[in-house]
Amino acid sequence: MKTLNILAPLLLLFPISVFASPISDPSSNPSTQIWSVQVWDYSQLTPSDYVQIKESGANTVELQLFWSDIEPQPGKFDFTLLRHNVEWAEEAGLNFILIFWYGPFQPTWVQGYELNSSLEPVGTPGMFAPPWWAYLTDYIEYVNTTISLFLGDPHFLGAYVNYGWLDAFWFGGGYSNSSISHLRAYLEMEYNGSIEALNKAWGSSFSSFSQIRPPFQGKAWIDFEDYRIWALNYTLNSIYSSIYPELESHGRRLFIYWGGDLSNSYDLVNFPDVVMGIAARYNATVNVDDVNNPAVWKILTDLAEAYGVRVVGEWTPPPSPIYDQPLFTFSLSHYLGSLPVEEGYDYFAYPVQWETTGTAPLFSWLVNATSLLTNSSLFNLSYPEPRVAFLFSFSAEISRPSLGGEEEDALYQAIFTRIPFQVVTDYELQEGLVNLSRFRFLVLIPGILHYLPQPIRAEVKGWENEGGVIVDSPEQLPRELSYALLSYPNGSLIPPGVTLGHIEVNALRSSRGEALIVILVSPFSNSGRLGKLPDQIQFSLNLSVIGLNPECNYYTINVSDLKELTGTLSPDNSLFNFTLDFTTSLKAGSASLYLIQLKPMNSSFTRTCTLVANSTTTGITSVFRTTHTLNKELDITLILALTILLIVALTIRLVVRPDFLPAGGGSPHRFGATFEGQTRGSETPSRLDSRSR
């Protein structure tokens, strides 16, 4: 294939700086993304700390509030220290968000704890949660009083208002005396006051509702889980219905945390559909904790799109800096791959992880990179239209909790098939948010149909009778559905066992017919497994699967710091083939992140598809074209003049330098690990968040 190099002379007319977009100040644009750094304990901070956070590129600081500090006695509030920190943040040019916790760090006058099935306090030593029901009214009053101080402050963006234990909601609770009393009242309501009806459903022999105590099994367990879901809805609605009107009337936002993992949703009662439904009701933004987890990221962002909810991706560096760079790159890949629903990125936390892991430069890169994307037409992005749905059933997980691990593992594997698919939950189908007729294939975990609600089983069967295809393994899906095919340079396919968890490819498209391809290549998988990867991999991007018209004309702009990105079109113009070399980064044990932008050319200037490869170090350097020629009837002078305008208007440059990032490797971060026992850092327990994934 020949190269037409008509653009090279144009670079001599304009310095490279003409093509480089300036880094904008995020805080100067109210419509920009939120790049926030959480401050865990502001009691020891000084004005210089906020200056340091601002210099990283952040535009927002999130202040974790401790109820015990602000309301040490009932109705007696002390906002002195909080006001000082807000002033310092604003002087540094930062917006701020307040974060409220029901527990831990409650005042001493808040007595007692929520209990788990072992009748032990919910939480970790020194950081226990109050009884679920006992202090709800006091908590609402504390939140309202604090928020009211800042509603008129233009730098105040809104508040996270959480309940239960940190962002884990029930965290295995529901066994305190007050919770059991509410459970009995709930069951009496559900069974219309008939203990006989309950005994028939449970196979039990209670003489009154007052005899009922958890733990439960079978149908009783399902009712207990339904009660905890009802309790979560009731308490959050009680809180948000009280504070949301004031926030909304002043243009402030409500934020909700989702923390934990998919496999322990039944224990934490953090079912994503419940959280997304509440968020949609109050126009709230959901914080996805943790964005580096592929399965969590995929299901939460797909649900966010279905519910019309915006999300913020949070990343917490592990205690050891050895594995930071590969893990951080996973979080960047997921964040950039879900820009259609992302409202920002959240770094946890300052000063602990910030100082001990040395990840501040990585956060700074994200801010710079994303600010360029937000200032380009690419920011109006959507997902490629999927032909495949993956049914994730939380009803099945409640009925048989062990099923969650199998589902999550299969979902994790499906992510790396590079086939556009959408996660669909049984709750979504039940509420009519998603129609299966949109899809050709439905991935089901073997045996899951038995645990689905009968109406959902009937809907799946009806869809299948209309021509839908059920598959029980992502590997059964046709390869032609992939938007990116991978192979060694010699043409042989990379074995799935090698690529699983090490290579991610995400594609997004815009209403203007543009596309952004996000490619992650990491020696370590998200679970910490070290893989053997080749120095080079050939990528074949399927234009039609991405949602682009193969008959159109495209610039291919490499917005990463690659060497010369050369590529070719397949004879039918359907595939764009190119090779990436990551020898240096793999030897350093670090991951690489590549961004490739496809931008359409004006179709009136060429007759066939044209692709232009761009290196950020040299600008647009070459044009790859098919065997067809340019329209010879057009004035070449006009072509050159309009090409100059295209370059100035459409070219953006981002720099991703894998070689400046610290080397990674070593300490594994297990995927799907249990919630208990993981900590954020190693500071004093009374002040350190023990949340985990």
C-alpha cells in the first residue's frame, strides 16, 4: 500500500504548538468533569496542603466529616475547624464536597451498635456502626444543619450522605434488637398480619411474629434480605427527601457511594439496582468504588446508562506502591472507556495514599488528559450498539448466594472478549428499563434460569422463541462481533489464557461519527496475576462494530505517546490494522494505555475511505488510503487550504508516557476478595477508613 504524504509540508508552515491544545483550568469551567481528591482527616492540614492538591490538577476537594467532631453533644455544633479548611480550599482555587457518615466516628452520646449474625458489632475494631434505626432522626438533623451553612457558597458542589457503615450499608448487619423489631413489623405487614401464612411459606411453626429471630435459611432468608433492601430504601428516602429540596433549589448535587463487590452484595445489601433507582429519583451521582475492578466498573456503568444516572469513578491505591502503576492504569482505562456516563474521577485519599504511594503524578496525568478530551468534540460520546446482553441476576444471588461468585467470574471473562455487550439485570427487565428485543444473543450462567422470577423466565423464553440465541459461555459468541481482534505479528491468535485480564480494548463513538479507542496492555491482570505477553500485538479494529461507516473517510489520530502509528485498511475497508510495541513498558513492569481517535474527513473531498495516522511527537505525518484516487476534478489548492483548516480545528494531542510512570509488579490485589480485612493504609485506626473492595 502506497503512502500519500501531502500533509508533511504543511507542518513546516505551522509550529507544533499550533496543534497542541492548552491545558485548561478545570475550576474555571462549571461544565467540566469533577476531578476530586478526598481528604480523610482534615484536622492536621494546613493551607499548603490544599495548594498541593490544586497543583496536582484537581478542581475539587472532598472533606470527610466526623460526626463526633461536629456535634460532640446533642444539638451542640462546632464548625470552627471545618470552616477553616473550607476557606483554605477556596483560597487555593478548589471547589468542595462534604462527605457524611452515619458510622463510624459517631459521637459518644450515640449509644450501641448494629450487630451481625455472630452478634458482634458491624465494622472493624474501633470503627463500629450505630444501630441502624436508633439515631436516624438525629443524623438527618446533623446533616441538614451542616449543609445549611454552605448552600450559598458558590464553591460548594454538594454532599455525599451515606448510611449504615461507611459505604457498605448493612455490612452484614440486621441482628440488633431494634433491627429485629423492625423486621418483625415488616414481616407482619408483608403477610397481612397472618402468622399462619408466614409459617406456610417458611415451613415454620411460630405462634406469633414476636418469636421470629434471624438468622434464616430458604424462603425466610429471602424475606430477610427483602427487609434489609426495604430498610435501605426507607432510610435513604427519609434522608434524601429531607435534604434534597434545599440542595436542588441552590443548584447543589447529591452524591451516593456504592462500595464493596458484586460477590458480597447480599451481605452488604449494596445491590446496584437499588442504589441506581434511588439515585435516579434524586438526580444523584453515584460514586463507583472501585473503578479499577473490571466487573464492578462494567455493571455499574451499564446500569447507570439504563437508569439515566451519572457516575464518578473512585480509585484507592493499595497500601504497597509496587503494584500502583498497573492498577492505576486499569482505573484510567475504565474511566476513559465509560465517559458517556462519567461525571468525574475521585482519588482516595489525602494525605495517606497520596504520600505513601507516590501516585499523585498519575492523578495529574489523568486530569491533563481528560481536560483535553472534555474540550474536544469527542466528549459527546456513546457506547457502540450491542447485539449481546449479559444477564446478571441479583434475585438469583439472594436465593443462592454462592451463585454470585460464578456470575461475577463469567462477567469478568466476558469483558475481555472485546465484543460490545450490555449487562442487563432481572430488576431492569422487571421494571421495563431494557427490552431484550434489542439483542441477538443473551449470555446466561448455566442453571440461573431456575432462580429467576417466573415473569423474567417467561420473558427470556418468549425472546428465544422470537429468534434470540442463548449462550452459556462468552466464548461461544461469534468472533465477528468483536470490535478489536488481536493477534501476534505472525498472524496467530493470542491464547485466551494469556490475554485474559491483561489487555482491554474499549470503543466509544460520538454523534459526529467519531470514535475513541482505549487500549490497555498490562503485564499484571487486575487480580495481580503476572502474564507473559509478547513485545508486539497486532490490532484489527472493526469499524462497523464500533459504529462507524466503512465507506466514510477517517483521520486516525494517535492521542497517546506512541512511535509512528502505521496501519493499513483491509481490502473491503472494514478493518484498520496496526501494531503496538510495548517492549519498554513490559520490561519495566508497568502497564501502557493508548488512546486512538478516529475522526471523519469531509466526504466530498475523497471518494473512498481514507485513514490518517498521527504521532504526537511529529504531528500528522502520513495518509493511508485505498487503491482509489482523490477526485482529480477538485482544485488541489482548495484541498490543501481546507486540509489546513481541518488540522487546526480537529487535531488534539495528549501525552501518555508509560516510561515516566513508576515500575509496577509484585503484590497481588485479588479480584472478588471479601470485604473484611482489607484496609486503606496503615494510619491510626480511629481515623483511617477501613473500607475495601
